[in-house]
Amino acid sequence: MSALSAVPLGARDAVLKFYFGPMDCGKSTLALQMNYNHGRQGRRGLVLTKHDRSGGPQVTSRIGLGLEAIEVVDALDLTELVLSHDRIDYVICDEACFYTVEQIEQLADLVDVHGVDVYAFGLASDFRSVMFPAAQRLFELADEVSRLQVEVLCWCGRPGQLNARVVGEVMARTGEQVVIGDTDASAVRYQVLCRRHHRAGDLGAAELAHATL
Ligand SMILES: [Zn+2]
């Protein structure tokens, strides 16, 4: 025991961290890198995801890395899932914005009750710039929240902050909170914009963008 606190020396509290940013800011790449680093230290982890861009139960990143992962469905109890494995030191949660609020509570239990480190990655807000319920809960509960600001830029060159949903080349303001886009079968695509152009609904000059191809 330290003289100053009742916490036994050497006992490190597990942590709940949330890394957020717009799409394509490198969240999944960082999630995979973090899993690799922890694994190299002999720690055992699980990787979870939901609605990955690959459409399958894996975490894939734009730059081509990939890893098998457990697909999180709404009914999955994340505490039970982790405890059903032998010894888990950490959990990587990709696309955590799409989890249920209850599942975020389960992640906090894993940290506080079971000493498992949780690293969550995801979008903060939806296409309307309204926060996802799971992301909001992560903001409220996490020990540490970090905004990832990697190379993604708005068409104007400002830092990309918000995701716009584009349907038929028009920016949508209403609709379901989660619609999978950017697949061949979908008429929906997403575009990262700066705050000013998200608020203005300005997708930039499409002719200009095509002219540079
Ligand atoms: Zn802009």
C-alpha cells in the first residue's frame, strides 16, 4: 500500500479508451496496429467489429490490412463473450458507434469488474452530425477520448470532421441512422466534409472532381 492511497501498489486499473473520427481517418488501421502491438507483448485479446466495410466478420482497413473478428450483433452480451474465453487481457472494439448502449455498459463492466482493457474505435456522429447513442455513452464513460485527425480532408482542403450521406448526389438530412453505403449494390454513399460544408450541404463541384480523374 502507498502511504497516500488505499490502492495497492502495482495494481494498474484497466482502461476504457475511445478513439473517434470521420470515416477513412485510419481508425481500423490503428485498431489493427494496436492489436498487433499488444499481441507482441504476449497479451491475449479479442477483436470485435460490426458492419465492417468488407461486409464480413473481419476488420479491414483502407490500406489493405485485415484480421478475422467477431461480429457484434445486438443480442450479444460482450461481458459473457469475453468471460467465455480463457484469459483475455484486452478487447479491441471496431465500429463501436454501431453497438447498443447496453453493450457499452458491458464494456465498462469488463474494465471495472474484470480488469480487461477496452479500446473502442468508431464514428462519433451520424450523417446528420448527431451523435450515435453508443458513441455518446463512450464519451460519458471512457477514461480517455481521442479525436483521430489523419489525412482525410474536405474537398475544400479543410480537415474533414463530419460524414455526409449522399443519395443521388444530394446530401441527405433525414433518414435511418444506420444505412450501409459505398457498396456496388447501394445508391447511398458517404463523403467526409468540414463542418462549414456539412452545415451548408455543399458537396463541392462534382464536375471538378471528375475532371481530375
Ligand atoms: Zn469544406
